[in-house]
Amino acid sequence: MSIFAAALITISTAFAGIDNPEAAATGMAIMKQGAMIKVFYKGTKTSDVKVAIYSEGNKLVFSETIRKVDGFVRPYNFSSLAEGEYSIVLTDENGRQVERVSYSLGKVEKLANVMHIAGGEQNKYMLTVSNKGKDAITVKIYDEKGSLVYNQTEQVDGDYARIYNLEKYSGALSFEVSDSHGITKLISL
């Protein structure tokens, strides 16, 4: 953290083009990790720092004042916000700094797997779904023509596994697994 802060101060002083390095020695950096945005701040002395986050229409979505600090690392969770462009504004006794952040949701899939059960009867498949806690899992199975041959919703607590006997159907099959949050995975065999 000390090395990061020293580099941040040097960079902010060099790019600021200000003759007084003490006045320009505050710095901010942003690091994105999925929906989590980390703000790194380093100032020259202890002071109050205001952090404000604005959406594209310059609408304030979050604000806080961090009191009596000369540096901090603060995570901000954007998961409940809409996709788009945001501005993170830091204001301290040396002025105001603005960083722009582009936030978009990543593609999330349900962890599910279908495997053919060897031996015995033809067209027996085991579906496994990784799940934490209680949820409603909907399983839909389609034949090779795209016709729905199975549709069932089950309340589960934890991981889910079930064997399906599909000997009536020949050809390619597709399993569609959805949870109550709308996360869906399609598995074609």
C-alpha cells in the first residue's frame, strides 16, 4: 500500500502540472472487480474526504464523508445499480477529483451438468445443479424438434440432482435449467 501511495502521489503531481507538490499530492485510483469498485485514496495530511457517485444523468446515487483520514481503500458495490457510465467524485481540502467508471453486468450462468448414464437402459440422464440455500429450480427438456417434453419446478435446499428416463425420445435433447433469479443455462446433448 505504501508503494502504491508513493507512486500515486508522484503520478498525480507529475500530471497535475502544479508547482506546489504539497497541494497536488492527493491521489485517487479505481480498481474494478465485477460489481465491486474499489477506490484508493491518499492525501498529504489528515482531513475529511467526501465521496460521491453519480449516474449518467448526473444524478447522485451515493454519498458519504470519511472523516479525519490521510488515506483509505473503500469498496463500493454496484450490483444494485443499472448498467451504464458513472462518475466517482472525491473532494478534499485540496480540491476535487473525478474518475469515470463503466459498469456492466457480466454474463452469469447456473452451474449445471447433464451426463448420460451408461449401461442398462438407453437415454437415462443425470442432471446436477450447483445451488446454495433454498431456491426454485425449473427444468425444461426439449426434443430434437424443439418441442417441450418435460417442464417441472421444484423447491430445493442446496445442490440438486435427478435422473431422467427419456427412453421415449430419440435424437438430440436439450435441458434448460433456471432459478428464481432468472439465471438460466441451456445444455444441448
